[in-house]
Amino acid sequence: MESIGSALKQLANKQLAEKNMEQIVSELNHHPFVRRLKMKHPEFDDTVQQLHLARIYQAVKEYDHCSACPGLDQCPNDLQGHYTQLTVEPFGETSQVVEKKVSCKKYIANQTQKNIHKRIRSFYLDDDIIKRGYTVSEIYERDSARSKAVEQITDYVIKTLQQGLQSEGLYLVGDFGTGKTFLMTYMLNELAKEGFTGVIVYVPDLIEDLKTVMKNGDKLNEMMDTMKEADLLVFDDIGAENLNPWARDHVIGTILNYRMNRKPTFFTSNYDLKGLQKHFCFTDKEGQNDVKGRRLMERIEHFVQVITVSGENQRGK
């Protein structure tokens, strides 16, 4: 089709234009895009075609680009991720060719994925962990030993899609590297597709960074409000943090207290619930405080379904 493009630029010379016009029309008439257009619109005759030659040529060129699509990032069409759709409509005593820019499937999928990512925020986790999407079959294939956990999480997703937000969240417990974070990001992505918002926060880094964030009250309030208001909140690797009383009682405790009976909260941990309670009961600053540790656990254990994630350590594989 490049020869057509060269010919169109030479239309200023009348004799050459007449000669090349025949060549252009001939090539277009043999193109499957134009042939289908003529079959659909019998009124699309040679006169109409000649009047709208440049428009038709552009649509044909983009059709060829799409047929050999190099990918969205390398899209050579004038408007990336779009192609020209032509229709023939009445225009007085004749007809006219009307063009419309249409989004391609790759562009729509890309925009859908971007919208999903906008609904999920992460604190102290690599965004790539959030953005990588997986199918259910991929989830199962990565480690069959955790199939029961995958089934429970899949059931939870289906239940939420059917009934709306649940009052109960999930508590994923298992050894290092068994994919607890991976499964939670899968859940967030699946529910974000249906419009739910989510936040996942890596607790050890959150607690460590609070010393800095405390100096900026607005930033701390914004973070806490984001975690309070999200439809789905995941506290990742809870129990691995170097806990202090203020972080336990006024950050984690305040967030959990707000979300109780409002929105579900999710946890991943190497500790079971008893081990986590023991962790909450002790801080370097105040030593053992069973009452405060138990108070925080009251905001967790009655609002989660415990799921054991078995399997091999996947890190480094």
C-alpha cells in the first residue's frame, strides 16, 4: 500500500494524477476491506469512492497495520490503539463515507488494566507485584500443595462478587515464601475488576517508617484514612514488625477499630493467631502487656477466616 501513498502525493500533476488514480482505485477495489464495505453498502459506488479516496486509503492502511499488529506500544496508526471504521450514509441525492475512530481490543484491555491498578494502592511494596495479573489456572499451577488455600480464596472472591463486601476478611498463615502475598494481590486484582478498591501495606516497613511519617501529620492522616476507607485492606507480613506501643494501639488498633463491622481486613503472617497475640503483648518499650495485646487481637480473630497456605518456598524460583 505504500505505492498508493506515494501516488496520492503526486495528484497535483493532472496527467499523472489520472494515471495513478486508476492504479489507486484498482488496488483498493481488490483489497478485502473495500470489498467487504461494498458488499455491505451497495450504494458505495466508484463515484463515492473517488470523492473519499484519501479517507478510504487511510482506513485501508490502518486495517493492514492492525492485521500485522506489532503491539500497542508500537502501534503505527495515527491515533495509537485506534483504527478507522467507515460507514456509508445518505448525503442529498448521493452518499458519503463517514469515518469513526474505534478503540482496538488491545487498547481497551490496557485501559481496563490501568483502571484496575488505579483502584489498588500499595504502601512499601513493589508495584510490579500488584500489576502482574494471573489466571486461576496459573495460580493453581505454581504450587499444587496450596490448592486448598486457592480454593478458599476463590470461593471468597465469588461470594463477594455475588453478595457484596463481607464483614469477615481472611487470615493467611504459612511458612516463608509460600505465596501468601501473591494470593492476596490476586484477590485484590480480581475484585478491583468489579470496582472494589483495595490497599495492601507491608507492615514491617510501615512501622519502621512511622518515625519519619509522624513528623508530617498530614501524610500520616492521609495514609490512615486511605487504609480506613478502602473496600479491602491487606496487612502483609504482620507479626514481622518491630512493634512499639504507639504503632500497635494508635495506628493498627485505630484502623482495625474503624473497619470492624464496616469493611473486611486481610492479613498474611508466619504466625498463627495465638502466636500473633503473643507478639502483640510484648514491646521493647513497655515489656509484657497482655491486656493491650488481647485488645488488638479482639479486632482481628473475630473478623477473619483463617486459611493455611502450604507449599514450598517460591522465592528465587
